[in-house]
Amino acid sequence: MTFRTKKITGFFLFFVLTATTLFAQADQAKVTDAELNKFAAVFQQMRMMNQQVQQKMAQVVADEEMEIQRFNEIHKAKMDPSIET
């Protein structure tokens, strides 16, 4: 393959990949105002629930007289197959 052919092929591949990505993003961006409002309401509720659950989990750790940092270290080690616990 000559340099010119490689250059044209590279440009073509770049164009196709970029166009495909932009086309996919355009399809995903079609969100109505109603959907966006519903999403915002649900997302806010989920954030509040997440905060409440995190507080409860922290309380469980504290009730067992354990520090959250140490609990997280042990949990991380337990989840890592390369670390023997």
C-alpha cells in the first residue's frame, strides 16, 4: 500500500467512525421535556434514598465498634481475588 492509499484509507475510517458515533449520539439525545422532568424527579428520590441507606450502613458499622475506613479496607481486600484474606 502506498502512502497516499494509507492516508485515504485512514481518513475514510476516521470519517466512518466519527459519523457512526455522532449518529448514535443523536439518537440517544432525543429526550422529551416530560421524560426529562420524570428523570429529574426519580433521580432526586434515588439520591435521597442513597443518602439514607449510606447513613444506616455507617450506623451499623459504628454499632459494631468498627471504623468505616477499616471496614472499607477489609471489604476491598475481600473483593480482590489477588489478596488472600
